[in-house]
Amino acid sequence: MGTDPILGREGKCGQVQCPISPRIAPGSGSGAAGAVIRLERVFTVFTIVLYAVTAVLTVWSIVDTIRNRPAGKMLLGVAALLLLLLIVQLVVSIVAFSSTHDVDPLLFFGYVITAILVMALAGFWAFAELSRWGPGVLAAAGLTVAVMIERMDQIWL
Amino acid sequence: MALRNAHPSPSPAKRSPYSAMHTGPGRALTAVYGIFALSATARAGYQVIREFDVAPVAYSLSLVAAVIYIVATICLVIGSRASHRIAIASCIVEFVGVIAVGILSFTHPEDFAKPSVWSTFGIGYGFIPLVLPLIGLWWLSRVGRSVRAGQQERSA
């Protein structure tokens, strides 16, 4: 999968717009359009998954903070899962970036990369704390990432 | 849990008592400062690179805010006597900045066509920028008091 050339980016096409690229193929029919719609549906599902994991992390962290528990392995696991999903989001959006229009890459990837940094650093920071404030850190990070996912969603559309 | 015990923290004698700045509630405070440092830097960076001419005053102030958040975060993470003082100073600057920019955004709305982190007292960030320096000052003075109490105990 990784070695496959991206459509329209084959070596011989170079900087010249490749005629087989789905973006410029004139009226190549429902095939490309259908693929784009399917892709959008996958993105929507992925965004919902991102929201769900963020919500679980945030609520769980707040509950643990209130119950005066340190961050357990399970909670840190959810934080790691969210970090992984954000990295997947980064990779997928890099691959799919050419299919979208009018998205400022600096703005969009600024959010994705900031969210990844926030989640990674918060994970380590929470791991180092053995009091209720470990989950407290993750709650703050979860709320921040939720807002960032919303912004990413707005920017992409 | 075994992993946590595998690398214990340095011996308490070697650690500055000011490291209490970033433990307990200070851990969450440091995290919130870190989040603000990251997001304010990212946002100010974007604004300055892409559309600085639209609202140069607001965007310069965003950049100033980002730098202050970075300084405060680093000071909290270091947790030494000197960093305790710099952190207090940056919290005061931060609070004055939020108030000043908040007032300016009402008196000179033409300079704030686009929002900065601190405009309208940090409304875009749920007024957290207004509350954060106060919580920071409260926490830092608490740590300072407990460190001084500890020193008196040892010398007595």
C-alpha cells in the first residue's frame, strides 16, 4: 500500500497535471464522484469516533479527579488511543489533502499537530503524577482536543 | 505500576523544594499553562504569517501573550527559586495584559477587527485567560509560603 504512487502523482506526470487525475478528468462520470462521497462518509465516521474517544477520556478523567484517584493504566490507555487516532487523522489528511479545495494547509495542519502535541505531552505529564491531578491534566487536554477536533471539522468542510 | 517504580524521582535532598510548583494541583495548572502556550503560539504564528496586515495590533498582542504563556510554563516545569519568582512576575504581567487588552478592545475596536487571545478579557477562550493568572498567583504564593515554612523548621 505504502509504495503505490498516489493517483496523478506518478513519476512521468511530474508537475504537469496528469490527465488521469480524478480532479481534472472532465466529466469522467459518477465513478470519481462516488468515490469522493464514500471518502467523505469515511471521514465523517472517523470524526465521530474521534469525538467519542475524546468524550470518554474527558468524562472518565473528570470522574477520576472528583473521586480522588490517580490516572490508572486504563485511563492512560484511552489517552494513548486518542493520540494514535490523532496521528491517523494527520496521515489520512495528508493523503487526502489534494481532494479538498480551499483549505489552508497551515491552518488545518496547525490544529492537527497542536492537538497531537497537547495529547502526547499531557499523557506524559499525567503519567508522572500520582495524585488525582493526573486525571485532572487529561481532563484539561481532553476538553482542548475536543474543541480542536471541532475546529478541524469546520476548516475541512 | 512496576514501570513507575523503575525510575524513582531524584532524592528529595537534591530536589528544590520549589519543585512543588508542578506537583499536585500545580500539575494541572502547569498543564493548562502548557496548553495555552502551545495553542496561543500556534494561533499567533498562523495570524502573523498569513494575515498580519489585517490587525497588526491584535496579532502582535497575541504573540506577546504566547511568549508569556511559554515563559510561565517553562518556569513551572523547572521549579526552582528563581523560576518561582519569574513565574510570579509573568502571572502579574499576564493579568495586567488581559485587563489592558480587554479594555483596549472596547475603547479601540478598530485595532481589534480580528480577535487576539486576550481581547474582550479572553472571551474566545471561555475567560480562562482572565482567571488563570489569579489561580497561578494563588498557587505560587501557597508554594512560596510552604517552602519558607519548611526552611524555618529546618533552621530551628
